[in-house]
Amino acid sequence: MKLRKALLLLALFPILLTGFSSASATEVPSNKYLWPPVWNGKTDVSAQPITHYAFEIVDTFNSGSTDWSFIRVATPGPQPLCSSLNDSYCVPLAEKYGWWIIRVLPACKSATDLSDCIEGLSIASADGQKRELRFLKTLEKSGITADPVRGLGEGSGSSLWVEKGSDDSTGYMVTVSGDAGGSFSSSSFPLQNFAATVVPYKKYLGDFKALHWSINDTTHQGQGSSTNAPLDCIWTDTGECGVTSEFPEDSRISLRVHLPASMTGWLIGRLKTPNINVEEISPSMGEKIGVNRVTVDALPVNLPMVAAAAPVNEATPLVLGLWKDNICPECEHGIWGVNVASSNPNAFDMLKIFDKWIGNKALLSVPTWSVSSLIGSTQELVGCNKVSRKLQGLVTTNATAYEGKPPTFDGTSLNYKLAGVHYAADGTVFQGSYDLLLSSDAARCLYKFTNAPIQAVVSVTSSDGETRASTSVLSEKDGWLHLAAYGFTFSTPTIKIQLTQSKATPVIAKRTTITCVKGKVSKSITAIKPTCPSGYKKK
């Protein structure tokens, strides 16, 4: 297992690091949900030898390269930033390597907007009262001007949404982004996937500055101005910044986005008891891709975040092996920490390798509402996706680590592996949740079922083979099966979903008897549909 990719991601996006300073003219309270850990704090460790090897699990729905819009060329090494698809510096490179494009979606201009955009955000309280939020503004960290001739949509920044009639001191930061890259000769650049997050915040006023960035003419990399805001701020604009807060208790968040109808397959979410609805806004016609309104409605979850640091003198051969092929001289001071995505298979390995220093307990629980496309699938699921060409399923969980792919199908059951720690950050036993929304079409395609009702059992099996919990189908509504398991514990449970369908009772046809005559001769014929032999007549 190599960590080079994790280190490379940090090097690719210096704009995200240089846009902030550690000092602020205004006192902002510490963001108690700030993650990942700042292992070395604000101490200058450039002359200090390495003391620890560390890792942290991170959720990567909208972080690193996916929370700002850009056009790059997918060259080996640092990818140059481009002002447009016609950038004279980038065009020769793109002819060879192709385009890497990330678009953050803007707010829709209307409910029938045919571009990729965010239509709205609403909150339903525990008593069922639903409140539609108001779009406040867009945080223009960077942007892409739409190019209708080349089939490239607008790239914007994260947006802020607030309660109607409020003083705007609290709200929600919404980021919906996706990859729109392709070859140089592509006739259009539709969104291929998406990731969406909703983060509650509290606003603080101060001597802050909006982040302005430009492309360096020499290096063709991003260069950003200082915002004079601390890392505790998750967004910054002129005179204000936002710090992560909590979702209202027992409230459901509903996000409506417009996405290309070509976006199919599976989704993953950090949600609980989700609902999903897909409505056609405009149909696909020939090469013109239609637009769907995708609504995801769910409770947020508290994610147990895990990190650990192994002292150099205690590092095991497995820990040392993780770093032996990674050359990063500038990292070898103080604590050398790396990020591991919660959906990456390496996350399962890291939890085992650092088990001694983790202590089977999370460091922090972060309130989270996020949903994202899943890339990759099994052969059976790919086949069914080609048949339906729709969204097939949504898998949601609050586990620290999970498989970044749809459930595998073994011919009998759908299987999904999770991993985590036994205790939450407050010391209580962590209670796992798992929801699966499976389209009825996908279920019937996989199992070759008829349109008769489907029954199911969801079981949670621990690594020692013991079944921990089970539940039945919760519902089949509007073309979706909803299955779930709650209250199970960790460390590496496997979710097994077995679907069955009662066989139709065969209808036994009734046999009848007729009498056939030929002259003075008569015969009795008994059959389901009796007929007289040649030359005989029915009496």
C-alpha cells in the first residue's frame, strides 16, 4: 500500500493552503468539528526531526480538489490551470493528455432551469413542519464561465442558504460538485458524477477578506490572496466567516439538484433513513442529454472520526512499511500525517495497523449530511444499469470506513463491508446505521423477479461470523425498496441483504368430459379442452 497519492493531492492544491493565515484580527471561537487534526499545531517544526507517523480517516465528499471549480490539463505531475478550453498554453497539452474539469454547481435560476444547478434546500422538523430556505449568496473561490459552444456548463463556488426572515447569523453551506473532464476532441463536457454536502454554520463578523485568486502566468498554478481568517472558518467572505455548528435536532434535510439524465448507477451517503426521488425536467433527445431533478431527503448522522499517531520508537514494521516508498523531505518534521479517504480500501488496513494507538475510540463525532456518486460496479450491477439507465441505488451509513463501491452480488445476497471503532468520542458504545434504497427495477433485474411483492432480510454479521442484528424490508414505494439495519456495533461488520419472492401458485386447469358419436358408436373424451376424433360428432 502506498500513500504517495495522498501526499500528491496536498501538493496539487497550494491555493487551498495559502488562502488562509493563522492569525486573525477578530477572535473566532475554535471550530470543535475541525478535521483532520493539526498534528503539529502552529509550531515551526522545520528543524525538528520526525517524531511520529500519523494517519487520519477523512470523508472526501467535497474536499481537496472537489470544492472549487477549475479547468486543468491531466498531465503527469502538477497539472496546469487553464483560463478556458481555449487557453493557448493549455490547448497543446490537452490535445495529448485531455482535460480535467471540476465544476461546483451554482444556484438554479428557476425550478425549470435546464443547466446543472442547485434548485433548493429545505428542512423538516420532527413535527413534520417543512421550511424552505432562501439562497443568500455564492462564495466565489473560483469559477468557470459557461461555454455553450463546447458544451461546458458554468462552474461556481459553494453557496450559502438561510432561513427566510432570519438575521442570517446562522445558515447552511451547500457544495455540489462533479467531474466534467474528457478528451480534447470531446464535443461536450457533461457532469459525469457529483458529490453534495450540507454543512450548518454560525457566522462571525471581523476584519476578513474574500479569497481572490488568479493563475500565475509563469507556473500556471493558482495563487490566492490572504483572507486574514483562521482555519476554524469553513468559509470566508468580506467582513465575515462561518464556523461549523450543529443541525437542528431530529430534522430532515432535503436537497434538490438538477443533474444530467445520463448520470446513472449508485450513490453513497452519510445519511440516515433517506428518501430519493428522480423527476424528469426535460427528456433526452438524440445527442441532447435531458435533465432530471434529483431530491435526496434524509436525517444527518454523526460520523465517528478516527486518527492516531505512532511514536517513531514504537512504530511496527507494518507502520514503517507504509512510509518506506514515500519520498517527501519537507514532510519529515514533527508528526508526519497522511489522509486516508473513508471510502478507500486502505482505510480498512489503516484501522488494523494503527489499532494499538487508536484505542478502539473515535477522536471526534462530526455532524454530517452528504451524498455522492459511487464509481465502479460489479458485472451484474453494470448489466442491470445498462437495462434501466437510471439511478439504481443509494447506500448510506455512519461507519468510519466503508467500501467505496456498490454492494457486491454473489447470486444470493447483496453484501457490503463496513469498519469502525467500538466507542464514540464521548465514550458511549457507537451504534451503527445502514440504509439501502434499491430501485425496484434493479432488484427485479438482479434476481430475475416478477412484479409480485418482494420480501427481504437484512443481517449484520461480525468478523467472527456472529449475526448481530436483522430487520425486514421497510417499504417499497415510488419504485424504491428501502432496507435498513440500525443499532449494530463494530469493528468490521458485513451487511448481507437477501431478497426473496413468493412463487405464484399454479392454477390447475379443470378437466371436462364430452361424449362423441359416430353412427351407433359413442366415445367419452376427458381432457382440459376435449375435442371429438375425426369422423365423430359431439353429442
